[in-house]
Amino acid sequence: MSLASVLGLSLLLLTHLMSPRLLRHSHGARWLAPVAGGVSVSYVFLQLLPKLTYSDHLLTETARQMAARWQHHGFLLALIGLILFLGLDRSSRQHTSWIRVQRAHLLLGIYSLYNFIIGYLLPAHYALGGTRSTFLFSLAMALHFFLIHHLLAPSFSAQMTKVAQISFALFCLMGWLTATFLPINWVFLALLLSILAGAMILLVLKEEIQEESLQRFGLFILGAAGYTLLVMRI
């Protein structure tokens, strides 16, 4: 267990607990959302996609040892992750009576699983890249979590928002504990990272680059440029 990993986890948990309160102050949310969107886009291209390449190599080599003929398993899993989250999101937006009742619960389950994956990946970032990698990942995910709460706010009641705060934080903690106290399975890690890549690419392009970000394009550029400079300088 490393101090950097613990501090990164604390930042993610604090984001879950504080985001709904921050969202109640609409002025703060209006300027933070486009900045967070810019950081998320920068993270996808500068951090996530290169890691997806390594995950694809590991999964392909593992499959080759099992005499599999197909290659690019990491990218295939990213595609599956994108389609899976897109399908679940589409289902949650249907207007049948049953779906209207269950929509919030479905979104709660989807994003709780998403948080488990991110929590599991946090200790692995320290194991692979040390404090620098942990810091960059934690910062990008904290802002990404804020955007998730921002996007889900219209779908959740006040009571469901509190449930989501606790559920997201607990699943993130469970993922972190699993990776911290059990031996990291690098093939499983590559699998989770590939699925996360597909899901996050969908969320960033479909949800986080919205009219609100484009109306404050300067803040969006500030977030993307600022995170890019961090990646290049530290």
C-alpha cells in the first residue's frame, strides 16, 4: 500500500461526497464542467489510449499462447465496452412505464460497476508508473467523477443522489481494496482497462462534450491544455 495510492483514493471518494453539494451552486458547476470535460478528453488521448495499446499487446500475447488466431483483443474489448455502455444507456432512456421506474436504479448499477473498475486500476497505476502515474490518473478521474454526477443529476431524486454518492464511493473503495490486498492479475487488469477505455470514450464523446462545454470553449481548452502540460512536464 502506497501513500500516493491512498491519497488518490481519498481524492476520488471526496469527489463523490462533495460533487452533489458543488452542483447545487450552479455558477461553480458551469465553469468546472467544461474544464473537467477538457481534462477528460486530454486524458483519453494522452493516457488512456496508449495504455490500451499495452493492454492489447498483453491480451493478444496471452491469447496467442492459447492458440487463438484473432488479434487485437484489447481493442475488441474496448469496442464491446463501448457498445455495452451505449446499450445500457439507451435502455435507461426508454419511455416504457417499467423503464421509467427502474431507470435510476439501472444507472446506479452501471456507474457503480464503472467505479469498481476505476478503483481497481488505481493501485495498478502506482505499481506500473509510481507517484506520477497515480497523480495524473487520480486527477483525471476525480474531474471525470464530477462530470458523471453532473450528468446524472437530472435523473436522480435527492434521495437517490445520496444513495449514488454512497454506492459509487463504496464500489470505488471495493475495487481499490481488491487490487491492494490481493495479487494483481495483470491479464484481468488489461481486460478491465480495455472495457474502461471503451466506456470512457463513449462518455467523453457522447456526454461530456455537450453544448455547455462548447458555450464555454475557452474553459474547455484550458482544461485540455492544462492537463496536457501536466502530462508533459511532470
